[in-house]
Amino acid sequence: MAKLRRITLCAALLAAIAAGCFLRPSPAAAADKELYYYDWSDYFPPDLMKKFEKETGIKVTMDSFDSDAALQAKLQAGGGGYDVARPGDVKAVIDLGLIQPFDATTLPNFKYVKETFRHPWYDPDRKYSIPALWGTTGFIYDSAAIKGAPIEESWKEFFDPRPELVGKIGALDDEVVTWRTATYYLHIDECTEDPKDAEKVLALLLAQKPKLKLYSSTGTIERVSGHETILNQSWNGEAHRIKKLLPTAVYVYPKEGLEFWADGYVIPKGAPHPENAKIFLNWILLPENAAALSNFTGYENAVEGSEKYLDPSLASDPAVNMPAEYTDRLRPQRTCSQASRDLRSKVWTRLKR
């Protein structure tokens, strides 16, 4: 288990360190004050990153990805040379050996992590990650564009849409999310190893494909608010941002089930500036910084005390502050067997031909 290197403290900063404000870099990191950061597209506020650079003197270079598969493929290929990454499926990158261990509990600001997020199933001792944001994956639609009966709280209109929705539906371009959503709708175990189940999923997705406008995990906010799509599979934080631009938009928690996820920050294997990475991880756990991340993305965070910095619109939006009656519809992320993942990949490959 990796431990933080000896940290050099200046007397003038002792009070700040005692308050958990930030970690001072080691001499080696101070001489190379850079950070290579890898995250989902449009998922980190630029002003917050400028604040980090100003407060630490560390210059950040940011790259983005649009799916966990893209992240994993790049790290597996040895590309990038990133110091910090934010996978949606932390367990997968742990199992694949793509990240390096460190003891997150030794970060001074780990004290702000809510108890609920201190021992997650995918990293129970916090030896690989710190929590970032959490949310759900449902769909959003423009209620003003719907004729006749209202949209049900079901994946039905997503997979078998009424005529006016055909060609006006957006789906996420994500193998894992696509597979999970189809299994929820078909009432199939998402970790099935049965080829017959995979054929049912493929048949559903192939029938849906010509009715879609596109597969894309980026640009959802612009497409829905700009009326390019009427119904779009969406993360709930995106839905919150859409509703600010399009008040008639409605986020749906489908009755068949929807993905409940929690992402996290990790340090990729071979990170060129691991000490600077730990400075960043500690810094983002400060309540005001975690709140800024939530305010920009529309997702809840895992940091105690961030509530007082949150935009009030987050608390009043059911897309973010989920009504209690939908709790039993949530399906926590699971890491399936290799046999199940192979079936999923075969279905995705055939779908995207």
C-alpha cells in the first residue's frame, strides 16, 4: 500500500494544513508543477480548474473521453500519461490493473467524505480512489412536444416509440449503459452468461436502432434544449442542466429500473506526477470545491459540508433530489464476470456495425 511521501511544510502554512486546506508538494513535485487530467467531456468547471492552478501553482492539461470503454482502452494501451482520471466504473479499472494504489484515508481532507461513501463495495478500504459524484441514468423528454397520452415512467417509449418520436430519440454511445438499460427493460440479469439472453438484448437493440437519431454521449444538453431530440437517454445531472434551458423537460425514473452510479478519482499506473495528483485529490475534497463541481454538473457529491455552498435549484429538482418512492427502481452498478462482459461486447460490436 503506497503512502504519501514526506511533505515539506512551511511554518506560515501550518495553520492551513491543520485545517486540511491542501497538501504541499514534495520538492520533486514542486520542481515539475504539472498535472495531466483525464475526465468525461464537459464534466469539470473550467473556473474551478483555474482556481486549483492559482492556489497550488500546478498547471493542468485536460483531456476528455466519452465512455468508460474509451478510458480503459487508452489506459490499457499505455497512452496518455495521466496523473488523475475519473472513471465511472472504478472497480473495472482496479480489476484491470490500470491504476496505482494509494491510501486515500491519509489525505487530510478525507475527513470530509460522508460515512456512506467511505467504504464502497468496489474499494472498501479506499486504497485506490476517492469519491466524486453520484447519480442516475434515466431519460429526459420535452413534454411540450408530446401529443396524446403522457410518456409513461417506463423504458417503453425509448425502445418502442410512438410515431412522432421516431428519429427524434438520442441514446448514449456507451456499451455498458446500453446493455444494462436493455436488460432492465427485458427483466434479464445484467450479468447473465446465457447466449440466449444476449440474443434477446441484441434483437431489442437492433429493432430500436433505425428509430434513433443517433448514439452519442456528448452534446445531449444542446440537442434536447435545441429541439434536435425530443427524448434522450440522459444522466440526471445533464437533465438538471437541460431543465434550466428548457423548463418543459421532464426527467424519468423508469419503473423497470435505472442505473445508480458513483464515480471516483484515481491515479493511473505510471502517472508522471503522482504527488501532484494527491494534491489535487485532497483539494477537490474541500466542501466548497466539491460544491462547485456539483453546481456545474448537476450531480450530488460525497462531501460533508458542501451543502451550504450548493445552488438551491439542485435541492428543488427531482432529477437531482430523487423522490423517495423511486428508491426501489435504482440498480447499483455491478462488475460482471468475464463471460458476461464478453457477451456484452459481442452484442455491442454487432449493434455498431
